[in-house]
Amino acid sequence: MCGIVAYLGEKEAQPLLLEGLRRLEYRGYDSSGMAVLNGGGLHVLKKVGRIQALAAAAEITPLHGSLGISHTRWATHGEPSDRNAHPHVDATGKLALVHNGVIENYASLKKRLITEGHTFTSDTDTEVLAHLIGDHFQKLPANTPSRLERAVMAALREVQGTYGIAVIHQDEPGVLVGARRGSPLVLGIGVGEHFLASDVSAVVAYTQKAVYLNDYDIVTIDRNGFRVSSLTKQSAGFEISAIDFHQADADKGEFPHYMLKEIFEQPQAIQNAIRGRLSHEDSTAVLGGLNMDAKELRGIDRILVTACGTALHAGIVGEHLIESIAQIPVETDFASEFRYRNCPIDRRTLVFVVSQSGETADTLGALREARRKGFRVLGICNNVGSTIARESDGGVYMHAGPEIGVAATKSFTSQVTIFALLALLFGRMRYLSASQGREIIENIEKLPTLIGQVLSQSERIKAIANKYAKSSSMLYFGRLYQYGVALEGALKMKEITYIHAEGYPAAELKHGIIALIDKNTPSVFICPQDSVHDKNMSTIQEIKARKGPIIALATEGDTSVEAIADDVIWLPKAVDYIMPVISSIPLQLLSYYTAVALNRDVDKPRNLAKSVTVE
Ligand code: M6R
């Protein structure tokens, strides 16, 4: 959602803030703004639109000073506009605040503040928080030690909802205060300088040291250093962590878009997901981060996977993997549903939450609900140090490297690969012999090479994308392992091209969807040579009989599919349980090239944000 960057040090803040915002723009890009403090007071600049609009305004009116806060917005309360952009100031105009999250009781607080004489200039919940903190600040005697920190604490005690904030005040010109509850905030520790940011990609160019703040933490930074206190406890502990990636990992390199770069990074990402996790000696997977011994793992008789969007689709593929290979019943559920329904979980159920960012509000809510009920919850996350990773009882890191493109790509294939490792681990504790385990390992190890083979077809996929780019609707079909891939393919197509697309289990065609088939509605059919190949062929015939164009994903050399499909994308030969990792990649490329053909903003599609940190 929104992105925060704040700086206190010896350098000019403005260029650092703008560069940090560019790094965080994938979190929100409706509008942006910054406030800088110097001897002359507080200076605020805000602009609707992309960061470029703010940078252009800053070129004309530069803000000088070495303490500043900045923000890139994804609108919740109030339309994207200059006046709704952050920072917001208090009644005195001396305090400025940026905020990520939602102040749920903002309406009642606003009403009270209005009766006390405050006037508001925006439609946002954030402006209410700025006024509230400012109000507390004004009520404290001028010589109160840590006056801004105290005002922030007093105000936050009145607030319901979620926040990651950064605040500065003209009367405390060397102080930067940050706080979080439910929305991420990281402290970057540099040499003679400190940063606050929504995630480490904004600060990794300046430091490799960070403190991932916890809910209810307040961090106060001044020219001498920082301290962390807590809204709920007498004292707050903190840990300085090493940031696990470098600036170059978060750059586009020679690629025109992050999405394309991340698609092409998949051989390496999958290699990272399996590195050190396959034991040839024991013919099983080694996943020490689960924090469960063999006896505990053997005691599990049901698995529940909960996540959102792409991560849920990976879970749907994971369900097939674990059920087929390990014979443990698996259920998948939207995190947004799971957190509010009263799902029965017995003591032998293991809950997995899956999240690239590790900050998705619904997934975090599901994790907390399951843990509140006393269940063991394991996380599958990419972002090291993210809230979900920290609050889980254990889990598996993806190690896919930063994923900046709003459309998830390498995180999907990494998540599916991790489910394959889990299936192997659970399977070897139950029904799989050592030789069966060995065979699975050998197949998983082929993945990076097989992915390379699919990627080499990108020009062919580009030509197919150009051919169908004018379609207004597309259907995606797959069965068993390929059903989750069909869902994911359709999500990719709609989110970056804005073409309506839906994924279905192929046999559902006859139960309603067939009414949509006509010569202008292409069907993307994932039809590798697997146990349901013949069934899929019948469904393809039914579509062709109604003049529906078919883009088929078929196993190399499958002449039966080639004879009937309008266009074929070839998949290398592979066993069914690793095929989803391979077959999802041409669908990513198909969406990517379609979006490029339609001149869409691939990395920042309309209305979307990379990390959905509000409900
Ligand atoms: O960071 P998460 O994996 O928790 O994100 C979940 C979804 O918001 C995310 O996968 C979303 O659906 C992507 N835009 C899909 O490309």
C-alpha cells in the first residue's frame, strides 16, 4: 500500500527521500509528497500522480534540510489529489506526518477536534492523526523532555486501526519519531544517519543494517542515535538485523520492466529455493526452519493453507502436491475469509500462511487468528524479517530476491517449489520409499534447466500475445495440478492488461462457461501429457466445435494438441508434480507481452499495490 521514507542525518534529505520513494513506488503511486525541516521552518510539497511529478516540482522548488519525511500513496480515504496526498500537517502547521494504514475511529476523533476548533483541509483519516498529535504536543509544556515522542504516544493511545507513521515538528528540529501497529516500518541504521521506511528496499543503498519494528513500537531518532520504546510495555527490545540483499538485486538491470527481469530470474530463484534443502542421503527434504521435530511432523493429519491472490494459487497447487505425494488432506482458503469464519481446526492440523511480502493484512490477520486459537502456524515468505515471518512459529523462506513488479511471478514458482519440498518431506515420513523420494529429488533438481527451456520461447510467446492482444475476454483452463496454474494465468492477464480473464477447472466448461465461447474469446488451455490429457483433449474439441480459438500449452512433440490448437506453446517433458512450476512461466510471459502490446504500465498497473497492508 502506501510507502514511507524518512531521513535524519547530515546530508540534504530531498534527493534521498525522492530516491527512496522511487524504490517504494511499487507500494502505491496515486500521489506523493515530502516535508523537510530546516532553520526556516517546515516545508511541504505534494503532488498527485507518479513520483516523477513530485520530483519535477522539487526541481523548481527544492526543499533544503537534513531532516525529512516522505510518502507515496495508495488511496483509502479520499480520492488521489494534491490535498489528500501526504504529508499532512497539524493545526499549527508546524507538525508534519506521513501514514500507512487506516485510522478506524477517525470520524469520531475528527468530530471532537472540530468542536475544539480544528479545521481540516483533506478527506483523509491521516490528517486527523496529524491534528491529534499536534494537539497533544501543544498541551505539553514547552520544556517537556521528548515532547514529540510523548505527544505521539498520547495520541496513539486514542487511536483504533493500523498505522506505520513518521512525524517531525518544527519546535523539535532534530527529532524524527516513527511508530507502527499493523503496517510495516523499518529503521535503517547508517553512519551518522538514520532512515525510516516501509521496507528495506528504500534504504539498502545506504545501509545493510536494519531494525524491523514490532507492533506498538515507537522509535525516536535524534542526532545522537535512536531509542525504541513501546506503547504497551515498560521497555521494548530490538534487534539489529543484516539486510539480506543488495541494491543491485533491486535494480531493473538491462530489462525494460521489473516483471520481465523477475520472470527471467526464475531459474536462479528456484535454485535458491532448493539449495541445501534436498538430502540425497536420506532421500528427503531438509527444512530446519519449520522448528518441528520428526515426531511432531508425523503427528500432523490435516493441513490448512491460507493466503491471498497469487500466494493462494500457489497454495492450491500445493494442495495437490501434498495430497498426491504425502496423502495428507489439505484445505486452502482465502486469508480474508479464514480470519473471520469460525473454521474448525483440531490439534493435529498444521496451518501454513503464504505471503511474498510477509505484510499482507489479511494473511497476517489469518495468522494471528490461528495462533490466538493456539495452533501452530508456519509461514512461507520471501521478505526476511517481515511481520508474518516474525510472527509465525517457523517456516520456509523463499530466498527469491526482491520482487518489485506488482504482478507476482518468481514468488509463485518459488512457493510451488517449496510446497513440492514439503510434499516430499511429509511423504517420506509416510508412504514414500527411499527410491521414490530419490526420484522426486531428481525431478525437482531439473527445474532450473527446464525453466530455462521455457524462457527460450519468449519470442514465440510474444508473437502469440500480439495476435490476441485485442481480445476483450480470455478463459484459462487446466485440471488437477494445472487448475491453480489456470487461476494464476488468468490473474496475471487481468491485473496487468485489464483484459477480463477467468480460470477454471477444464471440465467445468460444460457447466456454464461454454456459453461464453465464441470466435473472439480465446481459451488458454494448459494441456501437458499427464493423467488427464485425454479428458482435456475432449474439452478442447468442445471449444473448437464452437469456434473458440485455442492457445494450448502442450508437451513437446504432442501432435494431437498441435493438430487442433490455433497456437501452441511447448512445455519440456516433465513429471506432472513439477509441471506447474514450468507451465506457469509461459502464462506470465503471455500476460507481459500482451500488456506491452497494449501499452500498459506493466510494473504499476492501475489501482493495484504490491503489498496490501490494509484490509
Ligand atoms: O505479498 P503477498 O504474497 O501476501 O501478496 C498477496 C497478493 O496481494 C498478491 O499475490 C497479488 O495477488 C499480486 N498482485 C498478484 O500478482
